Amino acid sequence: MKKNNIITNFSVLLILLMPLMGWTQSEWMVSDTKQKEKNPVAFSDASVKDGKVQFMANCKSCHGDPGKDNGLPLVPKPTDLTLQAFLDLNTDGSIYHKMTDGQITMPSYKAILSDQQRWSIVNFLRSMDKNHKVAESVAASKPQKEAPKEEVAIAEAPYYLSLSVDAAKNEATTVFQGTLNGEKTAIEGAEIFIGIKRYFNNLPVMDAGATTNSQGIIKTSYPGDLLSGEDGKAELIAYVIDTETYGEITAHQEITLSPAHPNHFKDTRALWADRSHFPWWLMITYLSIVLIVWSVMAKVVINMLKIKSLGK
């Protein structure tokens, strides 16, 4: 009886602590030194584009689409990082170090993204900050005459995205097309993400900021020696990044990588996180939930047996 009370009390304590963990995440602050750190990556179209690619590949799965506040229903819910309230509250240094350090349900991206990639994500977020001011360069301050541009017909919906694979060369090719005068036509300059599907963040295999050429094509290679389960099967995914213009458009293709026996799951070059980077908070959360569920089930079974014995 005493053991049952201990288990029940421990379960209740964990349940009470979970909101506290969520509160800690929502009140996340960084040191003054980190807050004051300046972004060493110049704010430019290139860095914003790179940051957008990295955001869509690594942050969208939890935080959702920029500006739509459709992040995962976790406790606490991941913040829409493009909200003006968040951008006003956090400096560039704060955002960068939150990505770098991680806390509770937010993993550390120090071993996943380079310093430049993390700072580029900051620039991407600042590109949607209405209060962000960019220092005007000397070249930009001088008005320059532009040659008149020819009006070019723009392809419209419906849009088509295809993904093909050359297994012998480990190459993937996407073709993005729209409709013009009732016929399919290539769309140039569209940002396309190509990667290998994972449970959370897909593994990108294309160059950051890759855009379609004049034929609407992007070609890239993927690592055929990547470990991917006992049968080596994996899924290649491609999608258009600019969902506001083109909508949600994706394409899928099955590929074969290197098969791996379960005893090789500790290898670092694989589609799963290696053990050295496994977040301790996730293991504690998982084990706590399992313990709570089994404790409640055990308590129910014990009470049912007591009721049955009283009825005799």
C-alpha cells in the first residue's frame, strides 16, 4: 500500500511539474552579453534567402509557416517567430543564442547549423520585422538609372512540380512549371527545397537558396552512402518554398540508400540523431510519460481487484 502511494504521489508531482517546464520555456531569457551580440552576417538578399531556406528546412516543422501561427500543439506551443511582439522583445543576439543553446522542448542547433546559417535565419526573421532598419550603403544612396524592362508574361496556376531520380548517379531533378495560354511553361527563379524525409527536420541535399533555371529545373546529388534502416529505403521530398505565391506544392520519390542493421544505429552519418546529440530532456520526458501511464494503469488494476474482493 505504501509503494502504491509513493508511485501515485510521484506521478502527480510530474504532472504538476509539466506546466512549470512550459512556463520556464515561455519566460526564456538570455544574458545581457548574449543579447547585445551583433549579427556578423550582413543583412542582404542573399543572407535572407539562405536564412529562409534554413528556416523552412529546420524550424518550420515545429514553429509552422511564417506569419500563420500554426506551430505544433506542444506545451508550450512553439512561437511564431515572425510575430512583431516576438521580434520587438528579442534582439538578434537573443534569437541566435536561443537557437544555439536550446532549452526544454527547444533543441540546440549548434551541432546542426553553422554560425552563418543561424545568423542568416536571424536576418530572414528581421526581413519581416516592420521596425527593422538597415543601414543604407553608399551605393544604394545614389540613384541609378535603370534600363526599361520588357513586360514578360507570368505563368499562373495550376502549377506542376515533378521529381525524378537517377539512382546510378545519386542525382535528383525537379521541374517546376506553371500555365501560360493553356499550356505548361517553365517557371524560373522559384526556390525549391529538396531533401530526404525525416520525422522532424528533413535533411536538405540541395544548395542553400537554390532556384530553378530558365527551364524550371534544379539538379542536385544526394548521399547514397547515408544509412537508412535495414532495407535502405528512404523518401526524397521536394517542395516549393514560396507557398504564398504558389501554394503548397510537393513531390515525392522513393530512393535506396545504404542499409544498416539496428546495431549500427549509433553511427553519426545516418538519418537519425546520433547519441552524443540526443537531448536529455526528451529522454526524461519520454520516460516520465511512460512511468505515469503505467503507474495509472497499475493503480486502476489494483483498485479493481480491491473492489472485486469486497464484493465477495
